[in-house]
Amino acid sequence: MIPFPLDESPSFWVYRAHTQEINLFRKTLLAAGYDLTPEQCGVLVRLRGIQGINQSQLGKRLYKDRHSITRILDCLGERGYIERRPDETDRRVFRIFLTENGGDLANKLAPLIARHQDRVFSGLAEEEILSMRRTLEQMLRNIEGNG
């Protein structure tokens, strides 16, 4: 296989698209009056459906290392959006819950995220989006050694 020059590499284009999409979403959040990072926003919205998950499990679901998820949760906790409660069977483990304010905020963020995704994927047919996802899933399997 002949290597691609960097600026022609599909991996470079995936990286570039991801970086610019995250930057755009940060600007979208700020323009809407939310002083949150895209990562914090993702945690809040993800927690809506998995209240009571432990910190380690949440980090795995979001592909965040232990230090990153701790930093995000600390910030959200300081702002009163989440609370950590000790696990009933293992006091070393904390379960993560949205507070009422956090739940309200997550509900407000969901349509903002939907509009952002509509903007990012504008001009792409549903089949193109599905094909891109299948391609990226195969790349991840290759990288993770399951391909």
C-alpha cells in the first residue's frame, strides 16, 4: 500500500472534521449562553438515560480516561449539575446522578445538539451518513484489533 501524503490521508480528514466540529459546537454553546465544554455537555445529556451509573462505567461509555471523567464530573458537581452518591454495596464506588438543575439543563441542551448535528451533516443523504458510520466502525475494529 502506498502511503498517503498527510493532507490526503483519510485519518487526517477525520481528525480535521472532528476538531472543527468540536470548535463549532463550543461556539454554538457559548452563543446560546451556555458556559460548558462539549465534553461537559455530552456528559449531561448522556446521564439523562443512565442515572446512577458509576464513574468508571460512565468514563468507559464516553471513551474518557479516569482523570478526564473525574475533571469533567468535578466541574459539573461544583456547578450543581450532578451529584455523586455512594454505592449501597461498595462504599468505594460513587454513582452519578443529575440534579434537578442538571436534568433541566440536559433537556434544554438536547435540541441544541440536534440542531448542531443537522448543521454538521447538512447535504449528506442518510445512506451516506450510515456508510460513513460503517466505515468508521470498521476502522475502530481494525485499530482495536477486532477487525
